[in-house]
Amino acid sequence: MTDPSRAVAFHVLRAVAERDAYVNLVLPAMLAEHQIEGRDAAFATELVHGTVRRQGTYDAIIGQVASKGLGSIDPPVLDALRLGTHQLLSMRVPAHAAVSETVDLVRREIGHKPVHFANALLRKIGQKDLTGWLEVVTAGLDGDEARSVRTSHPVWIVTALREALGGHAAQIDKLLAADNAPPRVTLVARPGLCSPDALPGTPGKLSPYARILDEGGDPGAIPQVRDGRAGVQDEGSQLVAITLAEAQVDGDDARWLDLCAGPGGKAALLGALAKQRGAHLVANEVLEHRADLVRQGVRLLDNVEVTTADGRHGPWEPASFDRVLVDAPCTGLGALRRRPESRWRRSEADLDDLVPLQEALLARALELVRPGGVVVYATCSPHVRETTGVVDAVTAGRGDVDVESTHQWWPHIDGTDAMFCALLRRG
């Protein structure tokens, strides 16, 4: 029989390709379905995540070896070859096992016809290590094109990230390397429901509510996470909620709004912070299934009202909130280490739809907050068009809005997702 771990890895890659599935959702379900645990589950997890992260590099190598080029290879065969290449070049799998197990996978999951081709191609790839292949596939390339192949990021993303670093552009290689490093799981203790000291792990670097699990820790096995007193939440995401909650507001401070609340992590932390001050939070989400996730996250908080509406046109009175969060839909370029498949799905053209939506949501938030109140605009993307570009476009010519601060957190500097946050005050 085909090794079950490798078979699951193959079917996850097919689900990602055929159904636009997310690795972090489909992999655990498949592991549970096939009752794969312990070391076998860890092997499958590294195989899937590593292959998806390094897909661009592996495709360049496979394309170099395949006589008719990458485009001539059927997608299922290509996914199997990517898995084999990852084992050969980036895992501690003996070369003979990487080749023979992948060939067996091809035979049993795809058929006999491509077996000889897969065997011959993988044997050629096994003749060099990763460093040797990188020299081959980046020959004649320089700048962002070479970085793209070497670090397995599309060129447009490399360029956008380098530009977002601005004066720190020399750190682009560190940032791209951080995108390819598996992140550790970060927990959040929701104030009033759970003390950070009650959670396992080490304290976070930036958020007082954070605990970082040791490698291999399972958050689903933690009682406080299961019952909703704590959650899984990156420190950058926690800092966005904290920035809104800690901003100075004179006068009333009773009504808060999370305009784009799904899937609910920030809403749960905001709701907990609001409850401690006797404030009410409206957590709004446009999609019903995501609103259900918000309800699940805030189920222990009786001061949170979950609504379903388009944030641009929701049924709220102008100037009726004291604090508003806009965690805007974005390209997600700041979370590529968590969602490695996103780098292959997004395109620069997506910005043409996202940026007008982001601008409209921020403009609506500034309409809904009262004079003297505050708005936080956040994106899990450092792309300049989605961050300062949106803030500048919306505030241009407005004398009633002050941008009090902007902050960009980075994986390679702060250990967080690349989260952008701007604090605005309506005059």
C-alpha cells in the first residue's frame, strides 16, 4: 500500500489545486479521517506545508529537468513530483525512499502511464542538492526575479514587500525567509475570562495576553481554548484590537463597532476588553457563515451583538459609535507563512477590487464614529496600496480627521504576521 502520510499529503495538494481549499483546514480533517497521528501526522504536515511553500522553487527545478517543460506535466503528476522533490531536497528522507515512495504514489493514485517519467525525473533531481539546483535555476537572473525563484514567492509579491519595507529594503531576504518558516501557535487569553498565566507556553513579545506554544503543541487540547475563554490568535492581530481599546477617548465610551468582524478573533478580544469597561460591542460581518464563526468566538460575552450586513451600508446612525475597527478584506500578504497557498492564488489585479472596498469601509467607519472618537484601520498585508495608500486617499482633504499613528509589524522583526494598523481620530 501507498504510505498513508504521503497519500494524505497528495490528496491535500489536489484539494488545494482543484477546490481552492486551504491547507490549514483540509489537512487536519484528512489526518483525522485516516486516523494518522503522532510522527506520521507530523511528517504529513511538514510534507504538505513545505511543498506548498516551496512550490515556486520546485516548479523551476522540475521545469529545468522536464524535457518538454512544466506545462507539459498533468497537474496530478506535477503535485506528486513536487512532493517527491521536497523530500529529496528539503527533508531528511533518504533519496532512494523519496524516489521509490513517490513513484509508488504515482502508480497507485494516478496510474501506470506516468510511472517511468516520474521515476526518471526524480532521479535527475536527486543528483544535486537544493543549493546546487538554486545555482542552476537562478543563473542569469538578478534582483527580484532571482529572489522570486530562490524564496518561492511570485515576483510581484517580492517587489511589493520590498517596497513596503521602504528604508529597510535591505531586510527583504530576511522577510522572505520568515515567510517560509513555520510559525508557532500563539494563544490569546481573553481578559476577564482567562488569565494568561493559566495557559501553557511562553509569554508573547508584544501582547500582554499572548502565550506562544512550544513546537508541536495542540491548541485544541487546551480546555480554555475549547470553552472559549482563550483562542488562537497571532500577536499582530491582538495588537490591532489592543490599539483600538487603549486609545484615549474623552467622554462617552459605551458603544464599539467591529465593522468586518469575521472570523471573530479580534471581536472576541475587543468584546472582552469592552465588557471590563461596561461597553457594548457590535460585531458585524457581511457573510452569514463567517458571522456564525464570530458568534462561536464571543459566546461567553453577553455584551457583544453579532450583526450581518455590508459594512458600507449597514443600518447604523452616523456618529453613533465611540470606537470603530475596520479589519479590512485584503490580499493577506502578511500571513503567507500561515496560509502558504495564498501566494499562488493572489494576483496584483486583485488590488483593483480590494482597494476601493477598503477605502469605502474606512470612509464609512469615519462616518459612524462620533467626533472625538477613534477608528483603527488594519490589514493583514503590508502592501502600500492597501495600507498607507488607503489611509492617505480617504483622509486627503478632510480637516476633521487626524492620523495619530501608523504601525507595521513584521514576521522577521516582531515574530508576528505582517499586520498594518493606523489609528485615526475624528475631530
